[in-house]
Amino acid sequence: MTATKDMNLESLKIETGETAAAQVERDLREQIVRLELAPGTRLSEQEIATRMGVSRQPVREALIALGKSRLVDVRPNRGTVVVRISARQMMEARFVREALETAVARRASESFDTWTRRRIDTIIGRQRAAMEAHDHNAFRREDEQFHIAIAEGAGCSLAWNAIADIKAHMDRVCNLQLRHPDSMMRLIAEHEAIITAIDSRDADAAASAMCAHLNGILSDLPQIEADHPDLFE
């Protein structure tokens, strides 16, 4: 199994240029966001290396990168632990996203790529399917694809690159938010409001709709914290 995994990682590196460390980081980040690696979980370099079929070096590099993103606490000679969700860091991440994504929404309302606009309809369709299947992980992936598409369609891909590293602090809370039955339906409606404003070439409405969308998590945060006190610091 290990040999097969090693070959898969090597093939991935050849095809995409992604290193083993980058893949390990991406996979661990997703597990942390999904709360499959819950806050407080101790991470073993050797266990992760064995499970993913790599040496310990790329695992070590991945954990250092996750430490810089403040998703894990790397303690020399004491091990590495998944950090608890920080409401403060989540709000900081939301602040940065609001500043960038409202500007992107304004740009999108001025000029938007036609092919990307058609792709957004497909993304929202997949969100509806995820909602009907009660698959909040699939829904969150499509939520991310929606925001990436807005940035790409507006010609602002670099803005999304700036957001990608910090958004995990929002994503863990969003993962909990999406477990509420009404959340997915509300978020789809917010996405539709954003794209309707962009289609109408209304920059103020697009920025306002994006701001409302990103602020929605703040109103849900107190209840989420109350429901999951063991996950928060």
C-alpha cells in the first residue's frame, strides 16, 4: 500500500508540480477544516507518514506550514496539536475576506467573463444537489468554487490566492454552521443575490450582497460556540 501511495504522490508531482509536502499539507488542512482532525488532536509525524505513504520529511514540512497558518501548534519535543477554533482569528479572516471580496464583487459588476458566468450556474446547481443530499462537505466545496469563480470572472485571481491561506479559520466554523438545516438554503439565496447584482452591473448592490453574505456567519457564531464549546478556545 505504501509503495502504491508513493507512486501516486510521485505521479501527482509530475503531472501538477505539487510536491509531496504540498499534498500532505492540503490533505491535512482539509481534514482539520472538516473536523475529522478535531481540535486537541495530537498529530504524529510517523503515523501520518505511514498512512499517506511518504517519508517523515514532507510531513514535517506540511506541519510547519500549517503551524504558520495557525491551524496546528508545533511544540518542539512535545508534539503537534490541532488548535482549537479561535473566534478572534475567524473574525480577522472574515474582515480580510470582506475587504477583498467586496472589491472583487465591484470589479465583477463592471466586467465579467462570459464562460465563468455560465460555470457559476453549474456551481449553484451542484450546491442545490448537495443541499438535497444533506452533504455539507460537498456544499462547502462548491461554496469555495463559487467564490473562486467570482474572483476569476472578475480577473482578480490573485485576490483569492491572498484569501486561501486564512480562510480555513472561517471554514471550520462554516462546517459547523452548515449542519443547521436552514443554512444551506440561505447561503444559496445569498449567492444568487450576489450574481444577480453582478449581472445587473450594480456595483453597490454586488458589494452589499457580498458583505451581507460574509457577515452572516457572525450572527450564527454565538449559537455555534454554545453548541460546541469543546471545539473553541
